[in-house]
Amino acid sequence: MTEHTASTRTYRNVAMTLFVLLAGTVIVAKLQLGTLAPVIALSIAAAKAVLVAMFFMHLYYGSRLTRVFAAAGLFWLLILLGLTLGDFLSRS
Amino acid sequence: MTMRVLAQSRGFSLWPESASTSAEDVDLVYLALLGLTLFFVVLIGAMALGFGVKYRAGAKSFRDHPIRKTLPIELTWIVAPLVMTLVIFVWGASVFVDLGTPPADARSIYVVGKQWMWKVQHPGGRQEINELHVPTAESIKLVLTSQDVIHSFYVPAFRIKRDALPNQYTSLWFRATRPGVYHLFCAEYCGTDHARMRGSVVVMTPTDYQQWLAEEVTERRSDGATRGRDEEKESGPDSATSRRIDVSTSPSAFVEFGCAACHQSNTTDAGPNLAGLFGRTVRLADGRVVVADEEFLRRSILEPNHAIPSGYGNSSSMPTYAGQINDDQMAELVEFIKSLETNGEGATQPDWPATTP
Amino acid sequence: MADTPLAHQFDDVAQQREAAGLGMWTFLATEVLFFGGLFTVYTVYRVKDSAAFVEACHELYMWLGAINTVVLLTSSWTMALGVHAAQHGERRRAVSFLVRTAVLGLVFLLIKGTEYSLDIRERLVPGPGFRAEWTVDPTHAQLFFVLYFVMTGLHAVHMLAGIGVVSAMAFMVWKSRSSTHHANALEMAGLYWHFVDIVWIFLFPLLYLVA
Amino acid sequence: MTTLDTLTVAAPSYLASRWSLRSWLLTLDHKRIAILYLVSITGFFFIGGAAAVLMRLELATPESDVVQSAVYNRLFTIHGTVMVWFFLIPSIPAVLGNFLVPLMIGARDLAFPRLNLLSWYLFMAGGVLAIGSIVAGGVDTGWTFYTPFSTTYANSAVIPMVAGIFISGFSSILTGMNFVVTVHTMRAPGMTWFRLPLFIWAMYATSLIFVLATPVLAITLALIGIERIWGVGVFDPALGGDPLLFQHLFWFYSHPAVYIMVLPAMGIVSELIPCFARNPIFGYRFIAYSSLAIAILGFLVWGHHMFVAGQSLYASMVFSILSFLVAIPSGVKVFNWIVTLRNGTIQYKTPMLYALGFIGLFTVGGLTGLYLASLAVDLHVHDTYFVIAHFHYIMVGGAVMAYLGGIHFWWPKMTGRMYPEAWGVFSAVLLFFGFNLTFFPQFLLGYLGMVRRVAEYPPEFQVLNVLSSAGASILGVAYLVPLVYLTASLIRLPSAERNPWKATGLEWETSSPPTEFNFVQAPVVTSPPYAYPPLGAIAEPPATGVQEASSG
């Protein structure tokens, strides 16, 4: 049977990247960038989440079906968030 | 009392009365949908019945009709209904947009829902409970809010309905066509006596309506109404003449809460000039661009910080009036601000910077 | 993993393993929408009442949040290493990483608890005792703290469950003869742990960095 | 009895294998869990039904004379909550789905039998809490729990009811998870996706909704609980919240929930029509894909519940057009079912009558949905009896008709007994007439302007209300009749053959009732479903055994 093939070195690299991203997000927050700040902070969070999901959670090595399942939750969350927010943002 | 009259005047019927222009618009879309429904019900019913009889077990029917290609058939019953429904969508949406956009000259009446009654406040301060008198042939805009839970203002004869939300203004408008007394219901379940939160809308000819207005005024005067007479005279629908904010003609709430101290056109720039504000598109300090409608005015009084006009810093020096001002006073203030037209000075003052010149 | 026990409804171990993986991901999809409801509430109010939320957010201890993020990211790392060790038959290593993961989880909760107690002292708990002095608007500041406590509280409950599962797994792997015996279950526990980590990855910027 | 093969004689049926109470309460067998669900939801159905009977009794006159408003408000809340969460949502999935999904795909059980049992216990725990809230004085919020009424103003047992629904939500989630994983991983050799029975496609689509929508309801109800218990604001406008946000979250679940009810019903009808028309189903792939289309589109239309609630005009437009679109895949199904009748040899047995009744009533229910999707007309009919009539045509005329059709169809498989055909036909016809008499007048009432959730109404609405109440009494009888004869069939009536309908499908290849692990020999599938032979072949069963099924 095939095993998930991430090596401990991959894990270390991922973890280090995660720490760097965290440092980045804290620094950006301290820079007071105004309206841009939440966008950057959330983009970095998304990048971190993708790293964790792809490597720690083995999505990168997983079947396409598993990835579809992982994406489904996110997709439906976007439906909920998008249409709800759409209402509030388009009120006059 | 009117309820009883209402009850006796109505018999069994299968079609609701219609007494507004909106009723005709909505009925037309409804009839179109009814036609669509009949078409499909007859089509499907005839097919089911035809096949059902012809191919029943024991019937000696020919059962070897060739199976046609599936795809063209499937596409037919995907595309044809799609086109029909899209037509109905566009039609229904355009009527809805019309019914959601009150004409500029509409007369505003404030309606407050509370468990379990409707309070109506006419411009000028006249009030009714569970009754709404309106003239025919004039656009009426109802500005709705609620004191407690969500209610919904529903007049079947006008085919219109709008939820009244606590802490927020919503609105609807109509133009009544036929004098008469019509049901007013609360359509959103609101607690124990929701079923009894009923009233009536009395539609009158313009002459009768003028007479009714006069009666009301006389009654109020003989009752020793607390409000000044100037205000009643001034804040009628035609009174929105060009003028400055004159404390002597402004409603008591405007005086009581000291609005004039900052918002008078000729004072310092402590607060923006309110003349001509209503209905304009204004730019805010945080870059947003909003339309100053009733809801905007209401919220600005309760939460001054939610929208600070560009040029007035980042936080408002105005205190919040939340908890101090009641719905009647709010309606009065909003109506008063609406009645203020540009007084000439507004053009030179950058108080409420418009987005377009 | 020939020594993974096979339940009666499955034909073979591969099928069982696939079912478990899909089941776990399905469960995580429901968790995404469970937290997603809260994220939606938060986002809508953040957009509607941004000024009050920005002011309220300044009251949080950003550094404690950042440290906690480090703790959780590290725990995800040790969890991944624990699963890796179990799959490669290194039983002792697996147990040690699992214990480290659980301990890091406890450290996270400890820091979070400290932060809660500071919040309580500063009258940031919604309700009658909520601090009244806010320049923008106390009502919406309170709304921010309701969401802060609900979201971090729900996350903490998930952490508690995760710590329980990881500790139990550590015990079972320690007791079992072969580390691969529980590798499949351990992988599922790992998925859950990483998911809870991801939730925090989003909670941190949303709650602490909105300014 | 002669058709029982030697294989099944060797192993006892799932019903006969063990008799103790413990063997039922701790069973991991999907078929026994299905029976547990069947018994419990039948109980809930009659609790919800009793509330409906009292409501219709009260509405026979314009005044509140049978019960006062306060009681009436509790009655419609009981009716709504119990029927939605404790009958309709679990009805087809948890009873017929649980029983049939493994059988139809040729598996020994669901992927997670323990979770399956847990889901029944969660369901019962939720149900006990919900009933407890009724005992504790009732709830008067309506099943929609709109804020701020439910959080601040309602003076009734909201918390236990919300907790009960919260807990039973996890039962839905577990069932959905189980089905999704089972369909993906446990199909018999040769059972490709396009050889799956359409009931399985429908259950798969339903499970997607279970898994993806239910958690949002759970967290929303949890927020209601938090707001109510601690008095802090989440949705209460007085505390800075927005009640429309609650409505968004609530309908994000509760609109797709309608498809949880009707998709499985469509799955059943897709099984019944070809079987009793003795004809392969027309447009298999279109029916299969339309289930998925409904499940996905169904998530995008919730805002049509909020056209008059203060939602933005633009959002309303988007939700309106999407609501129109969701009608298309439903229409595709109806047309395909009808055309399946062509060239067939139609037998009007009880399940077929229910299936045809479903098509008629669902068509009316679906088309009247367009009125509510249309922005202009919704302005008038929103929150009136028009809405009540519409969704009862979908949920009762649709889902309940199909559920009863399915129960009759698979009754021999589930219990090993036949039901009395004459009584079956009688109650199906009675149900159809009773239903229409109850709910058709409500369309008229709605357009006349009678609002929902009222114990009192203007007297000019009385005639139609009396008609509706009269229909309800017929409807009530039509539900009691099957309860009686189906129960009696367990004791008195003859045993069923393995395949009394000469139907295709793996569930008919095993004994009636099946053995504990369903198939003595693992089935292998080699042909598409619904291979009903054309004319004349009706005398011969299409398949008589596992091996023959796999080759033919």
C-alpha cells in the first residue's frame, strides 16, 4: 500500500515557512496600512492554511476526491459569506 | 368601529379587491403566472392521463414506438421553461423595482409597529392607531419601523407588504385608486396577539381627505394640542419652501435636543448644514459614498459616528441620542430635515460634499 | 498495514482506510461551515460597524495571540511528525511527539485562559458589567466581544476535544505492540488537530489584527 | 415462500436473528436502525399531526373559540418544528435511506455503523428535548425562531426546543456523512456511478445538503441560545445586532432543507414509475444530474424568503432569478417520469398511485413556487396562506406521498409481509382528495390576503377555511388507515416473496426480509439499472437470483 510520502524535512520546511508568515503578518499589522491591512492579513492567513492543509494534512499527496471534499466546505462557506455580504454591501 | 363596518361590507369572494396602481401591476404578473401554471398543469396532466390510459396493463395498445433520441427532447424541456421563467422574472423584477422606488413627490407618513398595534404619524404630528387615512391619486410613502419585534405592514387590496424592523427604517409606497375601507394586517408573526394586530386603511377622495384633515386639526386644537400651530401649518406637504432653519418654525424636538446649536446654517462649522441634505449623495470621511435617505438620517441621530461627513474629522463631536429620542420625535425630526431645501448658502459651504456637482 | 483490524462491513483494509479518510474530510467540511456561520456573522458586523470593531480590537493582547499562534503551529508540526513516526513503525517516537502535541495544546489553553482573566479584569466581558467608556460606540464594541468570546470559546472547546483525542491516541500507541496498528486512526486525529489549527490561523488576524 | 432460495434458509433474517430489546437498542445493523427510525418518526408524525388537527379545528371559525391565540401560537410552533425536524427531514433518508442504501449498492452495511446508531440516539435525545419544551409550556416562536422575538420577547421554553433541534442536527450530519462515504467507497463490483439506482443519486444529493447546511443551522441556533441565556446581543438590534443576519443564516439551512425533504421523494418516485410502468426510465442521466443540480442550486436561493424583509434590492434580484432557475431541474424530472410511461404496461398498484399523486401535487407545488420567486407577486403573497399551501403541496403532497409510496413498495422487503392492496388503493385515493380539499382553498385564501399564523381572521375568509378544515379531517383519516393496516399486516397477512413487484435492483435479489449482512454472496453488477423488459415479458420475473441479475 502506498504511504503518504512527506518527509520530516518537508514538515520542518513547512513549519519554518509558517513561522515566517506569522512574523510577516504581525509586522504588517504594526505598519498601520489602513484598509489594505485586513486584506494582507487574511491573504497571509489563507497562505498558512493552504500550507497546513497541503502538507500537514497530506492533501498534496491525497487523491483528487479528497481534495474535492476539502474544497467543498470552503466553496459552500464562500456561498454563504458571499451572498450574505452581498446583501449588506448593496443596501443603499 | 371601522372593523365592524369592514366586516359587514365584505362577502365571500375568490379575488381580492384592488385599490391601488400597484395592485393592477401585481395582478398582471400573477395572471401571467396563472397562465403558465395552467399551461404546464394541462400539458403534464394530459400526457399522464393519455399515457396512463393507453398503456395501462391489459390494454391492447401498440407498445413498440421507437425510442427517439433523448438529448433533443431533454433540451426542449430545459430551454422552453427556462425562457418562459426568465420572461416572468424580468417582468416581476421590473414591477418590484417600481414598487420599491417611491416618486420624489410622495407624501411621507411614519408608521411604527409595536406589539400589537400600528401607530401612524402624519406629517404635522397627527396620529392614528390601527387606521391610516390616505387620499386617492397621490403617492404615499410609508416609512416603517418597529418598537419591539419584526412586524410586517400588509394591505392586501394594494398588494404590498413590507417588514417593519426595530432600530431601522424601511419604506414602501403606493398610490390608492378607489375610495373605501381596506384591511391592514401584520404579516410577520410577532407574538401572542399577532392575529389581532389588524387595522384598516381608509382611502378617501382628495376633497374628503381635505375635509378629514380639517376635522382632525379642529379636534386637536380643541383638545389643546401641545404642539405649536406654526408647525402644523408649516410642515404640510406644500410647505417645503426655501428657507433657513428658523427655530421658531422647527418642531419641538429640534429645539428640545438642541440641534439648532450646531446645525443651523448661519452658525459656525460645528456641524454640517442640514438644508438640502435629504436625498443627496454625500461623501463621508472614510471615503464611503451614501445616499442621505430616511434611514441614514435616523441612524446619524442615534449613532453619529457611523457616518461622518468628509471634512469633519474622524470622530463626531455630536453626542448620541440613542435612548433619549422616541419614535414620534424621530419621525418629526427626519420629516423636518427632509423639508429643508437648499437655502443658497449651501452651495458655498462644503458641508455635505456631493459626489457629482 | 496488514495489522489494522478490519470491520465487518468492509471488503479490505484499503476500502476501510479510504472510507475513514473521506469520512473525516466530510466531517471537517461540516466543521468549516459550523465555524463558517460565526465567521459570516463576524464579517458582516465588521463591515457594518468597522469603527467600533477596530477600537474594540485594540483592547486585545495581540502578543498573546501571536504567541499562541506560534504554539499551535508548533503543535501541528509535532502532530505531523507523530503521524509520520507511527506510519513508519517508530512507536516510541510517535508517542513522544503525541505527548508534545498534547502539552502544546495545554499551553495554548493556558495562555488563552490567562488572556481571558485579563479581559475579565478589564471589564471586557459582555453583559451588565461591560466597560462603558468607548469613544465610538459601546453597543457595537460589546458585540465585538460577544463574537470574540464565542469564537475563541468554541475554538477552545475544539482544542479540549483535540487534546483528549491526542492523549488517548498516545496512550493507545504506547500500549499497543505495533505502532502501525493505530496509524490510520492517528492520521484521522491528525487531520482534526490540523483543522483546529487552521481555524485559529484565521481567528488570529480576524480578531487581533482588524485594526 | 417457494421462491426463498437455499442460501437464505441457512441464515435467519435480520428481524429474526435476535429478539432481545438489547439486540435492538445496541444494534449496528442499518436495517434495524431504519426500523428504530420508522417507529420513532411515526410517533413524531402523529404528535405534529395532532397539533395540525387542533389548528384546523380552531380555524373553522373566524374567532378564537377552540383555543386562544397563546395556545394556537404554540400549536403551530409544535406542528412546524416537529414536522420539519422530527418527521420530514429524517423521514425518507433515515428510514428508507438507511434501509436501502447498502442494499441497493450491494454493501453489507453503511461505512460507519456505530455513527449510524449514534445518530439515532442523538435524534431521540433531540426529540425528547423538543417534546420536553412542549411539556414545559410550549414554544410560541414559530419554527423559524425569528429574532428579536425568539431571543428577547418570547416568554416560552425556547431554550430546550432550540437545544433539541441543535442536537438532532448532528444526527442529520452523521447520517449524511455515512451516506456520502458509503456511496463513494462501498459500491459492489460493477456498480458504477451510472448504474446506481436514482434513489441513491437522490440520497447522495440529499446528504450533501445534510453535511453542508446543517452545521450553519446548528451554530445559528447556538447563537440564539447564547443571546437568550446571557442576554448579550448577537442579532438583537437593541444590542447592536441585525435581525436580517439571523434570517440569512437561518434560511441558508432552511431553504436547502426543503430539498432534503423533496429530493429523496423524487428518488423514490424514480424507482416506482419504471417498476410499475414496466419500462426503463427515460433520461436516466438527466434525472441523476438534476438531483445534483437541485442540491447545489438549492443553496443559492435562500434570499427569496427575505424579499420584503429589508434585503437589498440587488440581492433580491439575484435570489429571484436563481429561484426561477431551480425550477428547471425539477421540471426535467417531471417530464422524464411522464415520458417513462410511454410504451409501458402500467399497473395501478398502491405505490404507483402514490407516485402519480406525487407527480401531480409536486407539479402544482413547484409551479406555485414560481409565484414566490417572482419579486412582484411575492410582495403580495409572502407570509400568507399562499405560502402555506405551496409548501404543503411540496412537503405533504410531495414528500409525504412519496414516503408512503416507498413504505408500501418496500414494506415486503422491510417486514417480509404484504400489505392489503385494496386498503392501500383506498387510502392513497382518499389521501389525494383529502389533501387537495385541505390545501387548495389555501391558495385562494392566500391571494385574498389571509396572513399565516393567526387564530383569528376576517369573517369573509370563513367559507374557504371551513372547506380546508373539512379536507383536513379526511386527510387525518387517510393517514390513520395505513397505520392500522400496515401494523395489522405484521401479524395477520401472508409473507412476502423475495421480489413481489418483479422489480430490478439489488435489494430485490436478497430475501424478504434480508439476512443480517444483506447478501449471502457478494453481488456483482454488469448491467444498467431499470432493465425492465418491454411488452409481454411481465409474466416472467426479470431476474430470479444474484447470479442471474449480474449476468442479465
